[in-house]
Amino acid sequence: MILPKIITIIQEASFLRLNYKNELIPVGVGIVFFLTTLLVITVFLPFLPERASIKADAFLLAFAIFTCLGLVDDVWGSKVTSGLKGHLFASFKKGQLTTGAIKATFGLVGAALLTVNTGSWLWVLVNILMVVLTVNTINLLDLRPGRAGKGFLFLTVIFFILGWGEEEIIFLAAVSGSLLAYLGFDLKAKTMMGDTGANALGAALGVVAVWVLAAPVKIIYLVCLIIFHIVTEKYSFTQIIAQNRFLNFLDLLGRK
């Protein structure tokens, strides 16, 4: 199994970070999502439905771009500057180039590359925003063990329902298998997926959403993403969860 070996490699490289409990644990373990998904899609490529087979390259490109950008932030990122607003302020007001700003800028470029042929300029803009805001949503969830993974699985189920019959939905199944194999380590706070994993999961969701959701659903989804970002800029999402019995139950589910 590749996951324990990846964890061992990261531990031997002393690529560790303090978690919310102030325990040093391996970070960036989410790189396993790209590695295993690449392997699975490559092996099963001859058996994929025609449309999914054609789009496999684009999906893997999206996965690779955002995995790489997340890894840059995990390796060289500073915790002095945090949040989308903080990184943009540092870049445009102070003239500082942060890894968060690199991630945001080139994430936007990557999303544009992946959606440029998806319709009129207005729909391209909608699709770009869907991708980048989905990536950042999963990233924002990754503050407690298992939260980002649960968020990914929840949206995957929603997209399976809303996009039933669309061949591209199969890509989320491939990623979900990798995530489920990893999730136990995350829930027990033994490893962190880091931005490497959170960005990759968000990209998978965002790109598949562009491909499988109907136009009206895209608008509703985008509005929900914008509202989520406005709320989390003003309030602590962790506190919101802690104050809601149902959300807190889901957040603690599977954890120690």
C-alpha cells in the first residue's frame, strides 16, 4: 500500500507541522491523492466511457496543477500571513509575494486554462469562480481532523445525485477511493493532508462540477460558495460548528 510508504518518506524528511493540539505530525500527505488517482485512471483508462476517457487528461492536469500549488504553500508557506484577504493585502499593499498569493494567482490561471472552452465568456467566468472557490472552500475546511475529507465526500454525493448519468462523475469516485483509504489517519490526527491534499480535492470537485452540473444548478452552487466565503471571512467556521449540535456531531464523527 502506497500511503504508509509516503508517510514514512515525509517523516524521514522531517516535514512535520504542529496540529491544533500542538503535536508534530507529517504534513502534505495529501500528495497521495494525486499519485493514487493517476495510477487508477491510467490503469482503467481503456475501460472508461468515451467522454470520460477524453477528459481524463484535463482532469489529471487540474489535479496536478492544484496539488503542486498546494505543495508550494505547504513547503515554503509562512503562517505569518493567512487568509485570502491577508495574502492579497500583503501582495498589493505591502509588495510582498507570498505563497498564498502565488497559489491564488496561478490557481486562477489554471482554472481559466481548464474552463476556457466551456461556453460564452460569462459562463467561463462562472466556471472559473466555481473552481477557485471550491478549492478554497475545501482548504478552509481543513482546520480540524477529517473536516476537509468529510466536506469532499458530502459534495461528491451531492454531485453524484445532481449529475447522475454524466460520465465525468466517475473521476470523483476514483478520488473518493484514495481519500477513504487515507481518512482514518486524518481523523486520528496522525497526519495532515495539507494544502497539497485540500487543494487537490477542491480542484477535483470544482472541475467535475463544471462538467456535470446543469446551468441553473451552477448559479445556485456559486451563490452558496460566495455566501460561505463571506461568512468565513467575518466569523470563525470552527466556532459556528461548535455552537451547532448537529454540525458539531458531524465534525467529531470518527475522531478520537
